[in-house]
Amino acid sequence: MPERHISYVNPCVKYVMFAFNFLFWILIDIPVMMVIVGVVVFVVSTAGCVGALRENTCLLKLYSGCLLIFLLAELGLAICALIYPHIIIGVVDKQLTDAVIKDYREKPDLQNLIDFTQIEFGCCGLTERYGYHDWSKNEYFMCNESNPSVERCAVPYSCCKTNGLDLESTFVNVMCGYNVQKMSDSEARKRIYTTGCIPAITTWATMNLNIIGGVAIGAAVLQLIVLYLSRKLRNEIWRQKQLWEYEY
């Protein structure tokens, strides 16, 4: 009998891929993201507020349950990132590059987000291995002779070290990244940032790990306090109702 090879996928990788795909889907479409966040915040906060005012244990149970789900999801993602950082970065590398680079010109909101990220973190492209050459995966910037685009072998203006601004004027020079992919790495470094955004963000996060950790722990503690208070209030209301039923 032929041997069966069963491929094992780490549960953390599955969870991160699911969470990442969902987050990416809503992040690249800002209006959808605003609607989803608004609906979730409205439903959860309304359940907590009305449940406390009207002493409704069902709404308080819904409120505390949602808080618990949010907290567990955050803790799961944090634990996976701490235990398997290289695997998580590899998954993000693969999933993010194909989706973000290819859709850069197709979705204005995504384009603005990428430009903002590249300017703020001084990076170009996404991956550590290819850096600014990641932009060759986009049909507009693809560096081959059959590409009819005027932006062939270029990178977005947000990769430029001048952030696309002409030093002698306030106009954005959107052509500052033209033909950069044809240059050698040493020549390209004089004009643009060559480091991918994922390693740049990872480096920034490592340098500010204490601040990020403190903020994350503070947020988790606040969530735990609110969760505890909501459950305590629900139990008190339930206990008081039981006393009323016993008395009458």
C-alpha cells in the first residue's frame, strides 16, 4: 500500500490566517470597516447600557460574552505571535504581499493606506527578501518588456526618500520612483527606501516593545475589570430577583 502523508498545520497558523484574512478584508475597504466597527460597537455598548439601566440579565450576559470573546481572540493572537513569531511573519508575508501589491491601483483606500505606511516607516514593498522588488508583482509596475505601462519597472512615489516632494517646490513628484527596479541596489538606495515594510514594522515594534506591551496589558486589564463588573452586576440582579420570587 502506498504511504499516506498527512500534512500537519499548526493551529496557531490556522487561527492567524483566519484572523488575518478577515482583518485584511475589512481593512482594505474603509467604508465596510467603518460599518462593521460601528455596528459591533453599537450593539455591544447598547446591550451593556440598556442591560444595566433596565436590569436585564440577558443583555448583560450578551455584553459580557462579547467582551470575553474579544479578550480571548486578542490573547490567542498575542500568544501565537509570541510562541511562533517566524511562522506568523511568514504567513503574513505570503498572504499580504499577493493581495496588497496586486490590488494597489485598483482600490484607492488601500493605495492611500500603503502610501501612508511606506512614508511613515521609511519602507518600500513588503517582504524582507525582495523589498522594493515586490512591486514587480503589480501589473502596472511589472518589470518586463511586454508591459505597456508607463510605470514599468517603477515603484510608488511613497517609496522615495523625499516622499515624492520636490525639494524646490511643494508639488508631489509622482515620477520619482520611475525605472528604479532597473537600477542596482546601491543606486536604488540613493533614491528610495529599499527595506520591506514588514521587517521595518517588526523592527519598530521590537524597539517599542515595552510601550506596546504596556498598552496591551493595560487594555487587557481594563477589559477584565469591565467583564468582572458586568458579570457581578448580572449575578446581583439575578440574586435579587430570586429573593423577590421567594418572598412573593
